[in-house]
Amino acid sequence: EGNAGTVRYEVTVNAEGRANGCRVVGSSGHPGLDTTTCNLVTRRARFDPARDDTGATVAGTYSGKITWQIPQD
């Protein structure tokens, strides 16, 4: 579709380091890019789980951004 833009997102990460939720906190202005970003991050991202004061793994969050660009040939 020729869309480009930056999507800012926040992912919830479970105690095993897997993304189990995503929300867009800054839209690219293109709903398809926003949805694709969360779908890809949720499916592919792996994290080292957060740890509490005792060293036990706990759930946490991660914020990031993805910039979608159309390559210039």
C-alpha cells in the first residue's frame, strides 16, 4: 500500500520472557502498520524475564518502536 511511519508500542512480558500482550502508544497513522507491528512483536519477541528482589522471575513491560520504510532503489 505504500505506507510508512513509526509505531511506538508497549509489550507485556510474562515471567517466562514471552510477550503476551501489545498496545500501540504512538500510531504511525496507518492502522495496518500498527496492527502488524503488535502482531510481529507478540509472535517473535523473546525477553529475559524481569526479576524481583529475591531473584524470582516476574512479569514486566517493554516499550519500543519500529519504523517502517519503503526502500529507495
